[in-house]
Amino acid sequence: MPQLVRSLYFENSIGRIWEEPGDYLRLEYRSGPRELIQFRALLTHTAQALVRRGWDKVLVDQRHMAPYSPVEQDWMTNEWLPRAVNESRYRYGAVLVAHDVFARLAMNQFMMASRNLPHTYRTFETEETALAWLGNQR
């Protein structure tokens, strides 16, 4: 039976993970500085939720996010994303771009560094266009 309402899967000081009725996760980053342990927990729970649901799509809301630190960027690029793609079957990420220009640049660097994986990121200014693209991915 399909899920009809969104449900909160996980929340900490860094952000929230929602299970959405359209068979995708919504990862919402909060504004402000991040603790590395909390950051890793948020992304680890994202991968676990993909496995739990058998989904492969995430709407990543970075609009209020601060730039990634070099340590965060390294962990995401070299550890988290390869595992999420290979073990959790993460395939499509629709990214609502950050208002902060340095956060946008950090995300662009991450996307370039991960382009050899069987995974696709696209960036969007509006939620409507991001959801339309995500809904077309099969």
C-alpha cells in the first residue's frame, strides 16, 4: 500500500529526513555550523532510510545550509556517497541550491568529484522543478 502522507524519519541538530508520499526522501539541512558527528549521523540515516524503503531518490534541500567543511566534503566524497550508491542503491539527487554562494561552490565540487559513480545529481532553484525532475527518474 502506498504511503499517503509524509513522515519524519530522523531529526538532529543538522537537519531532518522525511519519507515522502512520492517514494523519495527529503533531506533538509538546517542553517548554522555543524558538528561532524551529527553531520555523519544525518547522512548515515539517509542511506539507511533508502534501504528500508527500497527507494533510490532524495530531494536535498540545501537552501539554508552553510558550506561543507573540507573534512565533511572528504567524508561525503570518499566514504558516504560511494557506500550510499553501492550499498543503498542511491541513484538520483535533486538538490535545492543553497543561498550561500560558498555552499553552492562546495556542492559543485562534490558533484564533480562524484561524477564517476552510477548516480546523478541535478541542481534546482525551485522545489517544483526539482520534484518534476525527480518524479521522471525511473
